[in-house]
Amino acid sequence: MAPPAPASPWYLDIIDVVCTFTCPRDIAIVHYKIGGVLWFFRLLIFLYVIFDIVFTETSYMLVSQPSLLMGGFAYPGTVQSGTGQMWTLANGKEVPYNASNPHYCETGNPYSDNFVWADGSGYTEPYNDTKCAALEPNEIIQMSLPTSIFYPTFYRQFDHLTVPMADPADPLCGAASTNMKEIFGSYRCTTQSNYYTVNPEGIMQYFAFDFYMQHAGGSSLGGASYSTGSMYDGATSNVGVTTKIKDQNGDVVSTSKPGSYIKLKVEDMLQYANVDLQEFAPKDSQGSGALPLPYNRMTGATIQVGSRVRDIRSLTLS
């Protein structure tokens, strides 16, 4: 057995540590298969980044989902005049819209027939002898909530008459009257009148929105539809965007430039959503007996407006 090597002096260890150096060495492997695999994965990563930025609805390297706050206001538009509005006849011909006497207000039209809506559980809602009422624009623009706007296409008027039972018989309200209820020693009779709202499609709706997004690395971007700043000038806040309106099929039907409000008539929104107030209500609203389903103009219709913020830093409404 050989004796152990003597330990080197301590100062030699220090010299080795101080004077030892390393240098990089490039090793090249010339092989077309290995090289092909390397470039395949490089290309795959590059395409993934480009696809995620341009084509997907998510934003690349975001640390949180983009936030968007939408608001708006409405103006009477062409409610009372009907200027520029058209109505399609049954034969497909378009004629100017008559706001003083719309087609659904004309005598003998099918829109004044009797209809019944039922929810399938036994509850029914009659739509009988419907007439028309020309409301003031401020009566049509009734309510606006953070996420909803309501335009009445149909409304009901209820008249109540209460007569004490002890009083002499009243020809307008008594024990034999229809729609009568006995309440605390009185007869209460209710008369219901149904009305179409004339030309709610003429309302002009203005939309505006603010948005904010934050990326990895601490960078952020914010702006609004009415802003005019440009990211090309280095702006990261108050950035203006181009807003594209899409219809139900995903086709761009309107474009609003930065610094402007988005304007849409109710008539246009119905068209883009492929909703026709002259059609019968959806088939899940079952008619009662021999009476047909009511029209969408009677029951109302819901239009959903969605928003998407994309990494190419434009905002699209659809």
C-alpha cells in the first residue's frame, strides 16, 4: 500500500483558486437531423407567441385579465320623425317608415290580434286588442343600469275602480263584473289596455368605455374610446382605440375612430343581432289553446353586447 501523498502547503491552494480561470467552449455538432429538431422547436415557440398575440382572445404575458367599464347615454334620434328608417313589407319590398302611423298600428293588421303567452307551468299572459301610443322620447328612454339599458316596445295601462259593496249597484263595477276581486268589503274592478310603443327603433344610443390591462414586467396600458393619446408616441394611459362593431356573424359592420363616441340606433342593434320585432316570440314561449304566440314587439327581446380587449391593443365590440 502506497503511503498517502503529502498535503500541499496552504498558500499553494490559495494560488490555485486565484489563478485558475475558465473559458467557454463552443461545441458544434454537424448533423442535419439534430439541427432540424432544434430549428423546429425554435420556430414552434416563435409561432406560438405570434399566434397568441394576434389571433387569440387572450393577451400575451398579461398578469391579469383586462378590465373594461362601459357606459353611455341616449338621444331621441328619429323616434318622432322616422327619417331614414325603412320598413320591409311581406313581399320583401322596403318602404319608408311611417312614424305617425306605423304598420303595426294600422287598422286590421295582424299585430292587433289576440295572443297568449304561457310559461309552460300554467301561467298565461294575454295580449288582447293592442293599440298604439306615441310616447315622448324621455318616456321611451326609461332606465339605464351599469350593465343594462331598457327600451319599452310595449306597455300596459291598468285602471282600477273600487266600489264598496254597501253602496248602490254601480254599472261599471259590481259582483257580476269581469276582472273583479272582493277586497275588504269592496268590489275592485281592473281594466287592462295594451299599447305598442311607437318607433322605439329610432332611439340613438351612444356608448363609451374605459379599459385597463397590465403585462408582466410591470408595464400597463389604459385608455378609453373617447381618448386621443397614441401608444406610438409613448403613451401608456389615456390611449385612444379604434372600435370595431361586429354583428352576430362576426362581420365588422361599423368602425369608430379614437376620440369619438360609438353611435348605434336601436334599429341597427336589432339588425346586427338578427332580432326582428315583427317575428313571433321564441318557440320556448308556448301559446295557449288556439291562440298563436305573441310577437317579439309584445314580449320584448334581449340583445347582448360583448366586449373583447386584444393584445394588438384595439378593442372590439361584438
